[in-house]
Amino acid sequence: MTVPNLISIARLLAVPVLVWALIDGRAGLAFLIFIVAGISDAVDGAIARRFNQRSALGAYLDPIADKALLITIFVGLALLGDLPTWLAIAVVSRDLLIMAAVVLSFMMGRPITVRPLLVSKLTTLAQLLLAGFALAEPVLGLPLAVLVDVLIAVTALLTGLSAAAYLVEWLRHMASGEPPMHREDESR
């Protein structure tokens, strides 16, 4: 068990606290969890690289923790009416479709190697910015509605483009075995 893995596990354990904070109307705590999770994600990656603590477990734990937090934020904010429900469904569906493609490929004897696509990195950035600003708006009392609306449109567009790009990559892989499908996050 490495320090980066322990940090990733801590991020996973923060998910139920984040759910409670959102449901209980504790916007400040939800925003704080988001900020601490972002910092801890950067720290665990830096530790893994600097001290050569990369591991196979970490390669799975880190993106699972990140996705669990992002999905929790999108679903929670959609249920609270702070983000459109259709967007939360799109974000969650994209990730579920990617996971289903990986599992199906493995089950069919065509396992895939996953690496990040540029559009996927941009999608993740847009999702993080939207989540951050949507969580920050009630806490900081800033008029961020216009910025949040723009980020909703950008996130929706990039989520759709990313899903389509992964689908094309997966279909190519299944038809010819090349090129390999890409993954959200680089392994540590």
C-alpha cells in the first residue's frame, strides 16, 4: 500500500460525505471536499511520480476516485436543480458506456489498452470547471450563473464528442484490433 493509493482511498471515502453535504444543504462543505479532492489528486500523482510509487492498484484507484467524486457532484447538483438533469445523465452515461466497452471487449477476447484522447482530457477539464463553479456559486456568493450556463453548453458538447470519439475507437478496435481504445487518466 503506497501513500498515493492511501490518498486515492481517502478520496473514495469522501464520496459519502460529499453526498451527505449536498443533500443536507452544506454547500461550503461540498465545495471544500471538491477543492481538497482536487489538491489530493495532484499530490498523489506528484508523489507517485517523484518517489516512484506508481502501482497497478493506483492506476485503477485514482481514476475510480476521481470519477466517483465527479459523478456524485453532477448527480447531486442535478437532483438539487443546480445543474440540468439531462447533463448529469449524459456525463454518467458516457462513463458507463466506456466501462461497458472495456468489459465487453475483454469478455469477447479482444482486450483493449486504454490511453487518453485529447477530447477526453478537454471533457474532464470542462466537467471539473463546471462542477467547481457550480459548487462555488452559493458558497462565494458570486454571480456565476452566466459562466455556469456557458460551461454547461461546453461540457455537453465535449461530453457528446468524447463519447462519439470513444465509440469510433472501440468500433475500430473490435473490427480490426487497432488502434487501441484510450483511457481517461494516465496510469501512475
